[in-house]
Amino acid sequence: MSITTEKKIQWCPGCGNFGIYNAFKSVLEKNIDEGRLKKENIVILSGIGCYGYITNYYDINSFHATHGRIPPLATGIKLANPSLSVIAFVGDGDAYAEGMSHTIHAARRNTDIKLIVHDNGVYGLTTGQFTPTSPRGFKGRSTPFGNVENPINPITLMLVARATFVARGFCGDIKHLEYILERAIFHKGFSFVDILQPCVTFNDTYSFYRSRVYKLEDTDYRTDQYEKAILKSLEFDDRIPIGIFYEKEEESFEEAIRGTHNYFYERQVPDISEIVREMI
Amino acid sequence: MSVYKPLTGAQATAEAMRQINPDVVAAYPITPQTPIVEFFAEFVANGLVDTEMIPVESEHSALSCVVGAAAAGARAMCATSSQGLALMWEIVAATPGLRLPIVMPVVNRALSTPINIHCDHSDTMGTLTIGWVQIYSENAQEAYENVFLALKIAEHPDVLLPVMVMQDGFITGHGVENVKVLDDAVVKEFVGQRNPDRYLLDLEHPYTIGPLALPDFYYEVKRQQEEAIERAKEVYLRAGEELAKITGNTYPYFEEYKSDDAEAVIVILNSAAGTAKDAIDELRAEGRKVGLIKPKLFRPFPYKEYREVLKDKKVIGVLDRSISFGSYAPVYAEIRNALFELDHRPAMQSYIYGLGGRDIFKSEIKNVFEELLSGNVDSEKQKYIGLRG
């Protein structure tokens, strides 16, 4: 079953968003066809940035929200109805600038939501300013002599914040990205996927990433060792690992506060007819 | 010597900031304000200003940073739009109470939701009650000059309040116009140095800023703040007279355009006033007595002065580029308020137009005048220009 809409895609030719769009589409269509996901039980969200249009391009329940506020919104949706698969697209501006604290708290709560970060290291929609993941020295419209701030390392950050699924993808390797996204979607608990993505107009990093990335899955790396994952996450120079850094099953936030109950389906309307009769 | 330069409204604002040469500018990108701080970043990079420029991680941080700098005695500025203004609201509300003379250009853009990047006035109209002085600008020239005016008012010892200077997103902000730019030295002399009577980091005179004031003192502090914005009304005129000497323009509370002998007058803010002037010229050529009042100073609101000029009009139409949900539209409500004391009030009609950047045309403004002159008005019923059925 196709999950695309008739809406014309507005991204620049060659935009990294296409890789993410296509990988996610394949994963969803395959799993809906094979009965592992129910289309009507999926909710996707997006924040602000060029990528934010992505919710227009899938025929799936969606919420296009304000800049940075996706994790609490997704948490609310998941708590209201835990049977939904809540998958959130965010940008590096959403996740690491305006909404940085939300990202950390969502991770430590282990709410069963999926955060997919379009990390292109630049504010593309506002035409090229540096973000918290732009490298030091990045020359943008607001920093013509290079930015003087150090970038954050999202993978280390999420590990330290105790996310139970932490991965990095590259939009230039769609098959590998599909593998990560599928694992992220079926992980029970908070899944975090940072996707390295070029902005062909303002920060074209295709060849930079392509010459550096290698897959953790091609090595003897194991995803169940927390300290080693942190050490691995620090590797980001001539070689950049992509793949799953860490995964662990733990009680999720909604399980911790309401057990196996889903009040959305279980809510009972109290019978107040007796009280009403008395009042009348 | 003044020179004419082809500038967008955003560029003109950045140019004014360059000439002011503030100590600190903090910024976060938000359409359609972004070009202001980008052009300004260029000035910083080219060494044309001595400003410490800080690109922060959110608008909430941008204004917080500017508040800190201003409290430490610096001249500090930032600029924003719509969602940015909404996100910084906590600090927007706190700034007037801190009595910090911050000037913040705001490029008007519709508030979410639905998400929209185009112009209307819902963003700044949402901040009317919290104590910022508000000045609206019709075009790039006004947006440029109003920044200087704002600085004079903000830093005046009788006022010491933050000031927002508005211009219409895209229409003014991104549209290129011929702007008469003052000589740098003339501006430098006009704006002078900020001389705060007290500031943080003054070891000889330490003081505390922003402490708790419970039922014992909060009320008095707020009354003082209110007295300050009342004084800003007079200071606006005096600062305007001073600015007039270097620009040759005037700075009344509102612009009166062919309204003297007009039977029907419309009141309209910012760029649409330009369109209205064209419509009025054409109607005047046909002998119709129509005119315009364009508000400039919107907070504090000069009720008495509006009453004076509007009292003998037959009919007034007020065009608002935002809805005040559940009440009369913001500009309409003020004009209606201003006329309460009259024994014989003009007929009035409230119109909404241009939400989310929908264009307003000359023909539509002419239709408004036709309707006003025909007497088909109802002061209690809002009408909508350019709204699909």
C-alpha cells in the first residue's frame, strides 16, 4: 500500500530530505503490508524547517507543530493512547537549539516515541545560519568569519541522557537507513536517530560524509555495552560511525505510570443519572 | 549629508542599527525578521560596528541576553517576528517592569496556527497590555527613522521602557524602496551615549534587579511603570521634534492624510496605509470627501488626540490586520474607546483584512469608502475584506 500523497514535494533537487523520506516510506509501506503496523495507529509529527513539510507528503495521521516543541507533544499523544506508534521528525534546530531540553527529558523518561532528526547542521529554511551541530568555524550568513562555538555531539548527549535506543544514519545510504529506522520504530521505549544530511543549498556535506562514514554493523561492535557506546560516540573526525550505538529494553514512561492500561480505550463514563435526579 | 539608498525595510532597519552602533545584539533566525540580523552580522564582520554580536539558541535566549546586557549598562538590541516574539513572551513581559530601555524592531507576521510566514499584526497585537511602547511604520523610511525615535524614548530618564518598532513582513521588510539615509555623524550625535543612572557591575553602587515583590510592593512598582508609559506620550512628541531637525520629517501620534474636510475617514496601520492613500487620491479626484488616519504611536494610545480629529467626522471605518478573538478588533476597539466622551459620535464600522498576508487592493479600499458614505454601517458588526465566501 502506498502512503504517499499527491502533494508536490517542495525540497531543492538533491536535498537530503529525499533520502530520509524514501527510507521511511519503504519501512512503513513494507510493515503495513506485512501487518506489523496498522496505518491508522501511526501518528507522525514534524516541527519547523524545510523538512517540516514531510508530514504533508505521507498519507498518515500527522501534526505539524511549532519549532522545538515536538517531544512534549509526542509524549502527550503517546500517554493519551499508548497503542499508537508515535514517530516524530525534528530538525537540528528543533532538537538541539530551541527544543534541546525537551529532547533530553524525553530521552531520560524513556517515553515510547521515536525521534528522527534531520541533522544538516544549518538553518536551511531561514537561508543558512549555523546551528548547534555546525562545526566550529562554520561560515554562514550570520557568521561570515566562522562560528566560534563548539558543536554538540548528539549521540553522546543522548547516551548520557539515558536514551534506550541511540543510532546515527546517513541519508546517502538509504538501505542502511531503512534498517535503522525499522529497528527504531519497533524498539520499545525512546528511540533516537540522528541522520547526517547535507543541505545542498547552504551546507553541502555529501562528499564530506560519504568519504568518512562506515557502518558499525560491518565491524564487531556490539550494541549492548553502555560505556563502549559512549567511547564510540566520541569518534567523529576522519571516520564517522553510522549505525546503532546502543539499545536496551527498559520499562517505558507510559508503562511506569499506568501499567498496561490504555485509558483511551478503557475509559468508563460514570453513571451520574442518580445524582442528576437528586439535583433536579 | 543624507543619501538615498535602495533598501528593503529589513536592510533599512539594519542600517539604523549600524548607525546606532549598539554594544550588544543577540539574534535567532525567524522569517521575515532574519535579514535584519543578517545584514547586521555583515556590518559586524566588516568591522563597521563595535557590537558584540551573539547568535543564540532561541528567541527566549535572545531577549534574555539583551536584558542582561542592558542591565549591565549596555545599549542592547534584538529583532524578531511572530513565533519568535511568542517564544520570548516571558521576557517580553518581564522587560518593562525591569525598566530597561531596549529597542526591538519587530517585522509583523501572522501567528501560528495555521503556520504562516506572511504579514498580519496578530503577533504584536498580542503584546499590547504588557507595557512596551509601540510604534508602527508604513514603509522602509519610517521603519528606519522610527528606530532612532524609539531609542530616544526608551532611554529618556522619564520613561526607561522598552520600545517595539513595527514594519509589515515581506511587504515592507523584503520590498526595496528608496530610503533617505542620514549621515553617520549626524545619527551619532543624535543618539549620543547611553548614560544609565545605575547598572549592574558598578562595584561602588551595587544594586539588585528583578527581585521578588509580593502583595507588599508589586502594586506600587506596576503603578510606577504605568506612570512611565503615560510620560512616554509627551516624550514621543519631544523626541520627534528633535528627530525632525535632522530628517525634515514630522512625528505626530498619527498621520492625517486628506482627512481635514473628509466626511468618511478610515484608520489603518502600516503598509496598507500606502495603498489607502492611492485609493483616496483617486476618490478625491472624483470629488469624494474621503481621508485617512494612520496610527504611528500605538502604545501609549493617545485617546484625546484621536477624539479631537475624529469628533466631526460623519463616518469612520477602522481596518484591522488581526482579529481580537471574542472582542472588537484591536485598532477598532481603541478608536471606539477614544470617542466615548463625545455627545454626538460618528458612525463606525470595523473591518478585518489581510490575515496571513492576503493582499488588500485599492479597489477594496474604495469599496470600503463607498460603503461608509452610503451609510450601510453597523458599529457592532465586524465586516471582512477579501474573505472567501
